[in-house]
Amino acid sequence: MEEQYQASRRSIQDNPSHVKGYANQVNAALKHDTFDRLPQITCPTLVYGGLYDGSCPPEEIRRIAGQIPGARCEFAESGHGSWFFDPSVWEKIISFYKEK
């Protein structure tokens, strides 16, 4: 997993458009708040996060899931985004939607 993380990090650092895209994403996230509208979600929802995520910690993930009727909340043994490289996480996500 460390190797994948480092490859992703190099990809972002070596490409100015990735750096700009990341900065734009962070800026948008800071200005965009739809928390009060989450109860309007009516489809099966899995809210997934990393147990060691400093950007969106577990208590925030639980708070988000608590706003969505019937949402399921799960966590990976990871930090922010590193779960993206963990095949077992994708298996859990896919099986959630197969159940629905």
C-alpha cells in the first residue's frame, strides 16, 4: 500500500494540473455545505471512511451517515483516500449495492 500511496503522491506533485485540481477541490469543499439536505436522500447509501482520516474523521463520517435515512456507515483501517487502493474495500462497496 505504501508503494501505491507514493506513486499517487508523485503523480500529483509531478503534474501542475493535478496540483491545481486538488487546490480547486479543497476550495470547493470548504465553500459547499449540503449537510441539511442529506435527509432528502432516499436511495440505499453507504457512507465509507478511513478510521485514521484526519481530513474527514470517523465522527464526521458518522454524523453524515446519521443524516441519511437508513444509511450504513463503515470504515477501513486507513487514512484519507488510502482505502482507494485496498481491494477489500471495493469488495465491501460492491457487495453493499448488490444486496440492494
